[in-house]
Amino acid sequence: MAIERTLSIIKPDATARNITGQIISRLEAEGLRVIAQKRVWWKKKDAKAFYEVHKGQPFFKDLITFMTSGPIVLQVLEGEDAIAKNRAVMGATNPVDAEPGTIRKDFAVNLQRNSVHGSDGPETAKREIALCFKKSEIVG
Ligand code: CMP
């Protein structure tokens, strides 16, 4: 297994409920290391650029509205097999389908307010990290 980097977002439903620390603890407990982190409030253009791949989907407009409704925490996570590991800790996109003990099972409200995002593959991770962080902001 290789050491990888992946982009993680703690979404507005989670920052509103003051559970960012609990979410980060779950990631760290699985061996993922936070090597970049910032709390931001996205403008519509930021959210649209990030979720460009979903443009045209019926949920796109609501997704953009939600992701700009409050602060979010952007993070780069590093570790062995970090992309798959982060997705395993997060659980399925829809909390109804998520395994017990995953972040989304325990914290997500519904499919949209699902508390966290994680890159879904190496190319996506590279793109998302570059979109959210300057090289100088990543301190491994
Ligand atoms: P995320 O992993 O951030 O990627 C895109 C987001 O769109 C997803 O989590 C969900 O929160 C949201 N979303 C809303 N409706 C849907 C849907 N029908 N299918 C997939 N994602 C959806």
C-alpha cells in the first residue's frame, strides 16, 4: 500500500453542530494525518468549481446552496491507502446505507447533509487538493 493524500471536507451541517473535533478524531484514530487544514465559508463560485462533475444533476443547485450555507473545514489527509481509508471511515454517501460506526452513520442528517466529503480516487484527490490548497499550505 502506498502513502496517499486525499481531500476531506467537514460540511456545514457538522460545523453548525460543533462536531468537527469528533470527526477529526475518527480520522486520526484510523491513522490518517491532517497535513493541511482551514476553515472557510465558500462563495457560490467556489462550490460550483469544486462540484463541477455534478453539474447537470438534479441535486446540483441544492448541493451548492447547502455547501455555501455555513463554514466548512477543508483538510488534506495523508496516510497509507488514504483515499480508500477515508471513504471507509466516512461510510456510504447516504447515511441510510452507511455501516455502523462510520462518520455518516453516526453524524449525518441525510443524503445532502451528510457531514463529510472525501475524494473518490487518485485523480480526483489531486484535482481537489490543488483547488483548495496552495503547495505552501500543505505541511506533511
Ligand atoms: P459528496 O461526497 O460531497 O459528493 C456530492 C454530494 O452531493 C454528496 O456527497 C451528497 O451530499 C450530495 N447529494 C445530494 N443528492 C445526491 C444524490 N442523489 N446522489 C449523490 N449525491 C447526492
